[in-house]
Amino acid sequence: MRFETTIQRPAEASGVGLHSGVPVRIRILPAPAASGIVFVRTDLDNFHVPASWRHVARVSYATSLMRQGVLISTTEHLLSVFYAMGVDNAYVEIDNLEVPILDGSGLPFVKLIEEAGIRQSRRGRRYLRVRRPVTIEDKGKRISILPADSFRLTCETDYPRPVGRHTIELELTPERFASQIAFARTFGWEADLNQMRNMGLIRGASLENAICFTSKGVMNEGGLRADDECCRHKALDLIGDLALLGRPLLGHVIAERAGHAMHAALVARLMSDSSLYEILTFDQLAGRVAKALVS
């Protein structure tokens, strides 16, 4: 895509926060070129919190952003959809502290973007291309990013039965995201519910917005949307966390049992060293690809 984009028309949704349980309404509005994705707390004098790695606050069971003490929680699903569907700039008006969970997947947000439409600006899109490999490892978990001229994703998960081990690999496009990733819902285990609620988490969770596993199977009526739905949801989360780079990524990301904290650490490591990446326009990228094909 040569030029930056925003949405064509406003779109809105309402629901509850997965962890806070609070009612919340969001309204997505077009934004000028070079704005990025910006959350606007309408309940706090329209305070702006840009969706940037610089403002990452908490990354345990969700990715939260904070600027000057103002919090936006559980941003990853919405950011994943913006990123994968090619929306560079948007204002997200929000009247509480947590993005609504809706059905627990990215699909409702995809439908919002499709209904709103996408329009191009006159500003050229700038891509972040990885130049050298970067790896984060911790206790048998690992996430790496390797040089590539497109955005490729390999995501591996390994959970106790009945979930098991799965791997998904794809080159990300809006069409593939919408059909292969967006439908996957957040998930958890019945055995962990009381502990998580005692920690002040999942107060808004239900079988309408999350998959719940028992030791024997799935509690949700209708079961899973795919055998590897958990792995696909982890890929959705990963894309949302990578969106905090603020630019379309060119690289191959390989996540092995990683989570929000490792995703954030990878982004921070990459952005802390400018020798690890370069910024290219679409025309520069196209020129390199053409030259490589000729040679």
C-alpha cells in the first residue's frame, strides 16, 4: 500500500471491559495523516493516549497503555484489527478505561472497519523493515524477528489438554487476517477463574465473550470455532502488540509460547537500537524488490 489510510466514516460499538467489567462505548473517527492510532478518553476531558510502545504500562493478561496516569486497557484486539486491515490513522473515542471485549475476538472490529470503509491520504506510507535478527528468551519461551520484505508470522502454542500444541504460519494480508485470525476468541481455564477474579481480573468475562476450558473440554455451547482457535487468538494478540511499533512491519516474527510481556519486550528491544531497522517508503521497497528480481 503506497499511501497512509484512515477510515471513511465514523463507527461505534459498546459493551463491557473483559477485566474491569465496566460498561464502555467507543467511537472510531477518521484522523489526519501522520496521526497514528490515538485513544481519546471522552470521560477525562478528551485526554489523548497514543497507541505507541512508549506508553505501554501493563502487559500481564492484556496490553494496557498509560500517559500521565491515564489508562487504556485491553487494547490488543482493536489494535490488531487496525494494523492487519491497513488502517494507519484513527481517533478512538472511549468513555471508560478499557476497550470493550465484544465477543472476545477481533471479528466485530473487522466488521466495523469494513462498514466504515477505508480512504487513502496523500502522505506516503512508511514501513519499518528489520535489518538484523532480534530474539527475546525467558524460561523456555522465545520470540524472534528476522529480516523479510513482507510481514510473516509464525505462532506456536503449547497448552495442557484438551487444548494441546498448535502452530500457525502465514504472510499477513487483510484478507487472510479477516478469514483466518479475526474470529479467534480469548480463552481461559475454569480452574483459574477464582484466582483471577481475586486478582481483580476477568470481572466482565462470560461464555459470551471468552472460551472456557475444563479438564475435559469446552464449556461454551457450540465448542470451538477451529481446533487451533487458541493459537489463532495468540496470533491476533501478537499482531495487536506489534501494532505499537506505529508503522507497518516488514519482518518474520516467530513466537514460541510467548505472551504480551515478551511481545512488548521484543518491540522495546527493536526500537531501542536504530541499527536494527530502517524506515522505507513504498516506492523504496518496491525498487528494492524489483532490483532483487532482476539480479
